[in-house]
Amino acid sequence: MYRKLSAPAAVVGAALLLAACSSGGGGKDNSSSAPVKQQPKSADPFWVNPDSKAAQAVKDLEKDGKGDQADAVRKIAEQPSGEWILPENAQSQARGYTEAAEKADRDALLVLYNIPHRDCGQYSGGGAADGNAYREWIDQVAAGIGDRPATVILEPDAVQHMVDNCTPGQFHEERYDLLNGAVGKLKSLKNTTVYLDAGNAGWGKPDQIFQPLQRSGIAQADGFSVNVSNFYTTEDSVKYGKELSAKVGNKPFVIDTSRNGNGPYTGGNKDENWCNPPGRALGEAPTTKTGDGQVKAYLWVKRPGESDGTCKGGPKAGEWWNEYAEKLAGSDN
């Protein structure tokens, strides 16, 4: 069965992002709270958003005197995670994130998740109204990125959902065209790296997806991403990625390790094991030093602590869920 992705959460404006990076945080109200810091660039070149929902949660918990919970959530707040670009004001969002990242001497990690007929109408359903709207959106994102460094995860689930027939067949040809166009547009930028999403280790086999990936533009992309918003172990994800890489010109790949510390959930309804499963843990911290030349990075594409959807007591997809965040961080190995 296919899995659904969490919807992008609301993002702050460019001005707030830049202010957060330059602010010294010297107000007395925040004197007890250490500012969110960047990770060492040598191992982790991606930008930590100092005004993320996790960072705000740390401040709120400390203000309420909940130091232990704040310390747990800080494990999330001080790691870079994907910034999911919303359909509205895409150019200003992309500009704000990349300018803030550049100012901190880091690369922005952006997630583009707006393909028409997204997520088959489930928890994260939606996307652009049609192909022309999507192309205009991609143009806006590209204009916002400009020549600044950015790594883009392109359309989680979009290819997989054509393979498993979750996305009706009449939309496939348009989707192939849109993905090819998006890869080409983004790769025309001077300092943008593009990873086309390629599913996860639990959905099916590489033989099922390599040709659709080829039709979607993997040849012109820098590589592909696996395990986005999912929980499969890094070991299983590496195995899946290498088998797939061998079929698409030995392209390198990145792995979303944000919540895979305890592997996938196997209890309850197997059709919703992807949705806010209990007992999960943060995985490997984001880094480009994976020890494997084919695995370009471990990334936190999904932002830990944001709900997968209204299941198992969770809020809407993309909304911050403090209790779940604390459990993810508290069970981190």
C-alpha cells in the first residue's frame, strides 16, 4: 500500500527568517534559553532554522518551567530539517530560506510537494490546480532560489504513486512531463542540487520504479531520495537505494533518517503504520559524512514533531505535536 506524506506546515516570512538569523536574542525574557545553533559545517552543511516550530516549542517549554521536555525537543530544534514550500508566495519563501541559509554560510534544504492530484486525496491531498499552475509555481521557486545554494527534494511520492496506481492513469503522462520540467528548471540554477523522490524500502521493489524514474527525469537530476517521511531503517534504505541506483545509471541518493531510529511500526492497522506510529525514535543526525560514496547524505526531510495527519490522536498533517516530538526525542538512541 502507498503511504501519505505530511502536509507542509506554515512557514514564516523572509523578513522574520532573516531577523532570526541576525538576532542576538538578548532580551531578558529569553535569557534562560540558549539560542538554537548551527551544526558544524564540515559534517552538516545544511541550515538550521532558528525560528522553526521546534525552536519555538523549546522556548515555550522553558518558559513554562519544563526543562526536561525542552531539552528533549532541542534535539530536534538544533538539527536542520526540510523547509516545505507552500503554494502561496513560493518565490518569497524560497528567497527567504535561501537568503537566511546563505547568511549563516549554510545550504538551504527545500522540499517541493505541490504536484497536481497530490497524495491521492488523502491526509495531504491537494497540490497545484493543474499543470500550468504547477509550472508557474516551479518558476516562482526557481526565481526565489536564484544563484544561492539549495538542495531540493522533489515531489515525495509523486513517482511511487504512479507505480502503485494510487494516482489514476489518466494523469500519468502529464505528471511525467511536469517532473521532467521541474528537474530541468531547477538544474538550470547555478547552485541547486536536485533529488527526485523514489519511494522507500517497504513499498515495493526497485524493478517497479526505475523506468518511471527515468521517464520523470532522473538522468538530469543529481540523484534520488528515499524514505521521505517514513520509518524504514537506514540499513534497509541503503540496500533499497543501491539496488535502485544500479538501474538508473548509478545515481547517488539521500536518506530521510528523521524518524527511523527504531525502524517501522508493525502493530495496529498495517495500512496506517506510516501515520504517527507510536514508539518511534529520531534516526541518525543529518550529515554528508555517511561513509558511503553512493549515500550523499542523511537528511531530516520530514520535520520531526509535525503530525502525519489526524490519526492516533494527532492534529492535522503538518501541525506541531509537542507530545509526539518529546517521545521521538526521548527515545532517541
